[in-house]
Amino acid sequence: MPDPGDWRLAGQERYLKGVEVCRWTYRQDPKNAKWDHDHCSFCWAKFSLDGRPQTLREGWSTLDEYHWICDRCFADFKELFEWHVVDAPSRLTS
């Protein structure tokens, strides 16, 4: 169990407690071409397709792909947040 004082915990339970998550490859939001990246909801690691070595291309997210979680934070917080891992649904292109 993570330390309750972990710097990455900042009230995410309001919107991430008990939600369904799945693992998939990051993609740019097809509805918003100006939005080219996201960040881990806990540690702020960057998800992007920019090709830079420090950016993440795969991770965990809510089914709407709005909240992203890196592998490390997923492993650290999966029990605390009681996530329900599901298969990735088909993605809509628009």
C-alpha cells in the first residue's frame, strides 16, 4: 500500500476511485487535433506520439481516454483505487 503522504496523491479519488481502466497505445484525440499529448494523472509523465525517448506511448486510461496512468503509478495505486481492468473497447475514429 502506498504511503498516504505520497506526493503523487492529490485528490484523484474524486474521479478515479473504482473506475474501469484498460491498457492501450496512446493516440491523439481524434476530436481535437490541437491536443497532442496527455499526462499521467499521478506523476505527470507525458504520453505523446512526438517520438521523444522520455514520452510514453502506452499506458492505462479510463475508457473515455480522458485520464491516463503510467505503468508505475498503475502498479503503485491499483489496489488503493480499486480499478476494474477491462479489455480495451473498440476505438471510435470521430
